[in-house]
Amino acid sequence: MVQGALYAQNNTGEIRGFLYSAETGEPLLFSNVYLKGTQIGIATDVNGFYSLTKVPAGDYTLMVTSIGFDTVKESITVRGGVITTLNYNLKVGTQEIEAVEVFAEKIDRTKNVNVGVTKVTPRKIKLMPSIGGEPDLAQYLQTLPGVVFTGDQGGQLYIRGGSPVQNLTLLDGMMVYNPFHSIGLFSVFDTDLLRSVDVYTGGFKADYGGRISSVMDIRTRDGNKRKVKGKISANPFTGKLVLEGPIARGATENSGMSFLFSQRTSYLNRTAPLLYSYVNDNGLPYSFSDTYGKVVLQAESGSKASVSAFNFVDNANLDSLNNISWTNRGIGGNFLLLPTSSSSVMTGHLGYSKYDINISQESSSPRYSVVDNFNFNLDFTENIAKNELRYGVSFVANTTDFQGFNNRGQFTPPLRENNTELAAYARYKVAKTRYVLEPSIRFHYYASLNNIRPEPRLGFKYNLTDKVRLKFAGGFFTQNLIATRSDRDVVNLFAGFLSSPRILIDERGNRVRNKLQTARHALFGVEIDLNDYIEIDVEPYVKDFTQLVNVNRDYKIDADYIVETGLAQGVDIQFRYERKTLYVQAGYSIGYVYRDGVTDNTGLIRRYPTNFDRRHNLNFLAARKLGKNNSWELSLRWNLGTGFPFTQTQAFFEEYQFSGNLDQDITTQNGDLGIVYGPLNGGRLPAYHRLDISVKKVIKFKNKTTMEINGGLINTYNRNNIFYVDRVTGLKTYQLPIIPSFGMSWSF
């Protein structure tokens, strides 16, 4: 379809539109659109959108190529001052779909800075061993250099020295405060729903704000616009149903309304006593449920609006804890508007989410934390020849409610805080043959603190050759949200949140006026394509946490939270080989993560390693397809990480509680057990390593339905990895032992 719209009286015009899969109606990402015989061309974005601007008036041959799909070739006429809209539905060709992604990634690597960025696709996730029958984003993220995972049970992800509260997670624009379940094999995101996942491990663009370490931007598919499709799967860990299809068809093939729905429920707490009773007395006491739904309304022009909602629930019953449970639910709307008389694209989001976590123990009163969040953003993108201008505004309002322990072990009354944030940003990308320059700036106003912070950022890439590229990214970052995690918890599953505290003290007891957490990033890198199949990426990085707010561990200062500084530095190396039926990925990281600011007995500032300071981390992932039509797939993943720091116990003593009464007779009183601790995080746990393997068989039927049968082993050689050690009794509890799994799925 061709539409013409006047936008300026000059001698150049614009060609724009969307590319879709003819089979499903889903957008085609990173496909090439260019004018034959010219240097004018571009790759489609995450919405399948392309725009060729400042095209001299005249006759051209438009080429649309996407490996795995038939090429489109069309003669067009460009008129001065006219916007021409051309949308295409590409039919699947004879080449493998996997090649589309590989080719698209190579285009992306040359045209974007991409330092500290990993683009994760569902196909990559599905290369993972099918742990519990379902490959998951949480499992794949653990293979990325710079990402530290703290364990199979209750594990959290720490990205290049940042703690979980310093990571921004977005699902279709809605904020998700806890993206990982208590059993660390699963995230809250169903792989079959994903369109794209962009993981920014540092130095991220001014589009994102309110966090000082990293960003995970997750976008889901729109749902099949052509026919009703679905998937049913079952295994000892989970059961799942996915449905998608058209609700109402429009006047044209690409217009109308579609839906996408997923329900995943864990039955591990019920199946474990029967199948995995050897794990521990309680089996595997984890249960969770993930529900997601989305409705999309799309116009003929490509403009669209969507409404999506989620409800994630998690429950864990551990030996030392009665119960930890949390829910994260939200609803939001997105739109993409393509004005007929303007060369800009407008996108926006309006969303609400709520996170609620509770912990109950026999020995203490219940604790809880609640975050109510509302966020809105409006963005504009203009393509100017090969360059891009993007700018926008955002608004965030949240209310935090917390009740727990203070630094003296005393139970605190409910603490309720309101936080409002306003931001505006602008980013301009200059793309030349040899280099890409991307300066940006964000102005972030924290209304509740009456504090406005300019955050300049810069990205740069220089193409030394067609196969060697140098890159850099850096900038300034701030955030107001803090964590309430307490070292009193043997297992740190209680992830509470607060806005910056009203009273904040530095290490010497002085009041601090600026209550924000702040950081500066500098990331460098070199990308090397040894050939068409082998890629090597090396990235040194430094994150200077110039101000952090942390739980006060010492009694010397009468405050629950204190100011610290921090430093994270390291080098990440990644190797990838992909050709036909073989995929190999290897990553190595060496990192140092320290904090400064806790005073010791001499009154001096003390430096200590964080409890997630993993010095060396090695990951290996391989997948191979075999048999007729590649219907068999073997995959394995091995991880080795050096031990985490922990605070050792030096001695025990009898501790008396003095009431202040002169008549108190301690000779007839029984004291409590007191503990003398060693240097903060002065010891190291043993190294962690684990091998997972799986085999899959895909059976395709004539009615275009597919059955997949898979089997696998977690911790194949049954390594005893430490979960935690009871400080008093010395009893060791281990991570997951060897666990076999078997699953089946049916796609229709």
C-alpha cells in the first residue's frame, strides 16, 4: 500500500513503512531496506519500522531483504516534499530462519555503538539445556559475561558490580521489581512470549534513568494476526498454556485486533516429594505462577495501540524460614503513532505495577515491603538520512511501605514514603561509514528531594576495518530507590524497597544532604569478526559508585542507613561460533567489586568486598542439531565461579543483657549465645560449578502441529555447591543436587 503526504516543499522525499511476516503478522526486526544502486538504506527497528529520509526526487528500485524470507523488489517514484508509506508482508523463503538473526546481528554491530549491550532473542534462549523442560531467560542471562548469579535457590543476578535494586527491569514499559523466582532456574518471563530483550550492563543511553547500574528492557510479541495458535507443555517443574490469534480482522491484512495469553504454573512443591525427595526433608519447597495477557489494535498505516497485564506470584518455604511470598502485578498501555504529515514516529506508555513481599518467621514478627508504581513516558524519533534524533519525557510516581528490622535488631514501625520523578532526555546518533557517534543527555528531577540532576552520556564506535571495531560508552547515573536487604537473613530472599531515607548519615556520623545514589560508568571494548562465523568481544569496564545508601551494619552510628562509596571494575570476554547446526558460546569474566565507608574500631574508613564479588567466572554453552531435518538437538551448559566472600565466625561467648537495674545479679542469670565476627566478608566460600545437559526431539505432523520431547539433567555430576551454612551449628545446606527432568510440549 502506498500513501502520500505533503510535509515540506523541497526536492527530497521520504519512504517509510513496516515489514511483517506474512505467516504471523509479527514485525520483522533488523531487515534491510535500501534503494538499489545508491548508498541509501537502513535496517528495520524492533517494531519492524524503516524510514529513508532526504531521498532526492526521482525513480528508484526499492529492495527489501531478510534472510529466510523472499526478497521484495519494487519500482517506486519519490516526489519532493512527499512521504510515501510502503508496508510489506514477507513470505518465508528457503533459507533457515536462524540465518535471519545472525545476519541481522551483523548489521546491528556495524550501525550501532552496542557497548555494554546484549540483545537476547527467543532462539538464543532455546539453545539452553531445557532445565525442567523449559529454557528460560534467567538461565540464559547467567551465561553472559559480567553477570553474576548467586545460586540455584534464592539466587539473584548482579550485573557488573550492581545490586538487584540498581537494575531497571521493564516489561512492555511496565516496571517489574523482582524478575526472578525463588528457585533461580526461572524468570517471570515466558520465553514463548518474547520478541526481544535488550540487556544493558552499563553505560546505557539517556532513554533510561532512575537506576545506576543496568537495564533489562523486555518486549513481547503482538500475537498471531492470521490464525489461532497455541502451545501446551508439561514437566515435573511447570505446566503451561500459550494462546494467540486474531480477535477481529481489519479492512487490510495488517490491520485488526489480536491477542496473546500465557499461563504458567509451577508444581514443584507437589512433584518434588515424589520425584526429588532426596534433595532435603522438604523436597523443593518452591511454587510460582505467571500470568500474562496482551491485546493489540493495529491500523492500516502501521500505527498501533496495545494493553497488557501481568500477575506474577512466588512462594518459598525454607528450613530456617516459615514462609516468603511475593506478588508483582501490573497493567499498562502502549502506542505507536505514525503521523501522515510528519517524518517523526511517536511512541508512548502508561502503566501501573505493584510489588508486595512478605516474610514470616517463628522467631520474629512478620516483615513486609510494598511498592506502588505509576509511570508514563512519551518519545519521539526522527530519522535524518542515516542519523537519528530521539527525545522524550517521562514521569514516575511510587509509594513505598516497609516494616522490618533496624540495625540494632529492633522491629520498626511501618515506614511509608512517596517519591515523584520527572525526566526529559535527548539523544542524537550520527552514523558514518567509519564511525558512530551518539551523545545524549538526561535531566532527572527528584521532586520529593527537590533535586535535579543533569546526566550527560556518550557512546562511540569506530570501525577500524570491516571486521574490527573499537567502542566506548560512559556517563552519569542517579537513583532514589534503595534496598532493605538485611545481613541478618541467612538466605537473602526478602527483597524490600524504600525511597531514600529522611535521615542519612555518613561514616563519621554527619548528616548527608544529597540522598541520591550516584554512579559514573566508563566502558571500553573491541569487537572482532574472525570470519563469518566467529565473533570475539572484549570489554573492560569501570563503575564508580560515588554515593551508595546501605544498611548500617555497625552500632557506632545511630542510623539505620549510611552512605558508602563503591568501585566495580573488570574485563569481560565473549566468544561465539555459529554455523549451520552448531552453536558455541564461551565467556570469561574477571571482576573486583568493593565498598568503602563502614568504619572499623580505629575510626578509619574500611574497604570490603561485597558478598557478590566473584573474582573469576567462566561459562560455556554449546548446542548441536542432528538427524533428519535437524529434529534432534543436544545442548549443554557449564559454569565455574570462584567463591563468594562471607564473614567468618571467630568465637562464641556468653552474652548478658543488662537491664540497667543495680540489683541485677548476673551470677544467677543465663546469658545468650554471643558471636565474635571476623573481618567483614573476610572469608571465601568454595568455588561453584555445575553442568546441565539436555536432549530434544521435535516431531512435525502433516497438520502443521509440532510435538517436542525433551529430557535433561541439572548438576549432572552432582556437585555439592554451598547454599548457606548455619553460623551456630555449622550445618551446611547445599544448592540443587543432580536432578533429572522430562517434558513434553504440543504446538498447534
